[in-house]
Amino acid sequence: MRILTAAFTRHYTGKLLNIHPSLLPKYKGINTHQRALDAGDEEHGVSVHFVTEELDGGPVILQAKIPIFAGDEADDLQQRVHEQEYRIYPLVIRWFCADRLRLVNEQVQLDGQTLGAQGYADE
């Protein structure tokens, strides 16, 4: 993994996507699965977001949630999150390639509609 420079991310604003193994804005950075367990969270997940200068801080496009079960370990969460990554990242990439997805004034738009803070299907 490489952290991109501010100049690079500014140059490509609205053109870079990232997938992150947490329900952003929770648990930016590394060791997200263990951090969710340590916090006693009941759910965990994955977020696809636009890349900005702030590490894992860009506007969320789509999230997928998984339950955390009693006795789960970080590897269990990693496996279940990984399954969701395979589902949502290709979907977001299709939206992006079809020009359905845009970053406008630091807000995500899908088909011209502004999405909520947690992205598509925001509760």
C-alpha cells in the first residue's frame, strides 16, 4: 500500500477510487478488523470512496456491512469483508466507467443525485 501525495491527489480529484476495509469514517488506516473487535462493534464492513488528500477521508460512494459474531477473530472479519469487496468494488467501477458517478463540490453524485454521507443506500 502506498500513501499518495497531496499534489497527486489534488491533480486527480474525482478520478481516484479506493476500497477500505471499514465502515468509514470509522477506523481509517490499518488494522481495521482488530480495531472493530477491540471496540466491541456489532458490525463491520467495507467502503469504496473517492481519494482525497486525507487518508481514507474522501467522500463515501458505497458501503457493505457484515455482522460481527461472538468468537470472531480478525481473520474471520477479513474473510467476510473480502467477500463484500468483490461485490461492491466492481459495481462502483462500472458506475464510474459509465460516467454515472461524479465528485461535485466534495459530494458524491450518482446519476445526478447527491448521495448521503455514507454513500449509496445511506440509511
